[in-house]
Amino acid sequence: MGRRRTKRFIVTKVSSTDGSATPRRTPDDLIVEEPISIQLDGALVATTMRTPGHDYELAAGLCFTDGLLAGERIVGLRYCADGSALQSEFNVVTVETGGLAPKPTPRMGNVSSSCGWCGSDQLDAMCDQLSPLPPSDAIASSVLAAVPERVSAAQELFEATGAVHAAAAFDATGELLVVREDVGRHNAVDKVIGSMLLASGRLPATGLGLFISGRASIEMVQKAWSAGFSTLAAVSAPTSLAVEAARRAGLVLVGFMRDNTFNIYSPERPISETLDHPDS
């Protein structure tokens, strides 16, 4: 759609040297943040804030990772509202299954650390809904260590604004398959998964890795697990519940990816065995 994802403002930049402050006027590009309402067969699923762009992927990915499609195929995606798409400024997207998916229960706002997860009971419920991941060859530690730098080089919006998260799908060689940026961590992941869902044959993502620029929360594990990724790699730390879920899923979970080092949290095997010797 060619939607603007950044907006330029004139700001005052202050430089402090030798105990003195020097202000000057300068242009600064800021990331655009707008609401989007996502519908499934005309019924409201969620309203959330996002960076415009790849809206169909976001809508498809969110419906998929939330389990709302119930295995039904997406037959259409469109901008819509009570009036024209132009009147709603392209901020309403409907995912269509021909009415075959169950009617969703709407929720408002972004998934977050306070989205309603209450611990082991809901973890058990999630594990009941999702099958353990199939075995796959592990991605080598040297490949994993190089992924953050590769993703960083592809983050055009972060380079321009410094205000977005990134998510990326990558293969066993470290090649980036899809990179998406958004003001919301969850949105970036849903856009990656939505892109792969809409590309025939890309899901489940068995043998592939999912990179995220923030922490690995339980929701990130759930989304990676739902899409069938074998590895979840995070720049920051995971939460305890995320580690528990990853171990039950059979998902390789690594975090604190900094300066070619990282911690492995799942599975409970030595790093050399888990990542460099998949057949051991």
C-alpha cells in the first residue's frame, strides 16, 4: 500500500561537551504508530497498535498463532470497515475463511506480560493444544551466533528511528528468509509467521529458527511453537515460564545473544551436544 512508516519532526538536539551544552535544530525521523483492528470472518479479534505495513501478514499471523483458524485455510484478506477502506485509513483488516473458523472471542490491546497468563495451569492448557515439535537437525552454534548481526544489517526502520523491534526466520545456514520490523515485539513475530503462512509450503517451520530482538516471553515461545520453529533465538533473556514451555515443546531456546555469545536454556543438554552434535 505504500503507507508511511516514518514521520519527520524538527527537534532540538543538545550536545554537552566541556561542561557546556549546545542546542541545535535538526530533523529526526520517528516511527509511525497507528491502531489496527483485526477481524476474522467479520468478527472482531483484536485492536492493537502497530507500524503500518505488512498488515495482511500481521492479521493472518495473529489469527494463526492464537489458534483462531482451527486448521481452516485463509481464503481471503482485505481492508474493510463500516464504510470504505479509505475512510478507515486502512486500519481494519478482515481475515476470511468462508465462515469455517470458529467465531472468535474479541480481546483488546497487544499481548503482553500481563495479557492474562497465570502460570502452570495455562501452560498445561497450551501444551494440551500443541503437539511436541518433531525432531530436526540442530542449528550449529556458529550459525546462531552470527544471526543477530545479519538481522541488524537488515533493520532499515531501526536504523532510521531506533524505535522498533525485529523478528526474522532463518535456516540452518543462517540465511534470513523473512525479516519484519514493528513497534510491537509480538507484531513483528506475527508478521514473520503470517508471511510464511501466506507463502505456500512455508509452515510448519521445521528445522528453521526464529530470531527476536527482545526478551523471550511465554508468548514468544507459544508463537514459535505454533508455527513449528525448531529454534527460538532472543537477544535478551527468557522468562522462567518461557523456559518451561520450551523444554516441554522440544524447542531449542537461546538468549542473551551478545558479541557472539549466548546462553542455552532448552533443552537441558550441554551446548556442544545440543547445537554442534545433533546426532549425539
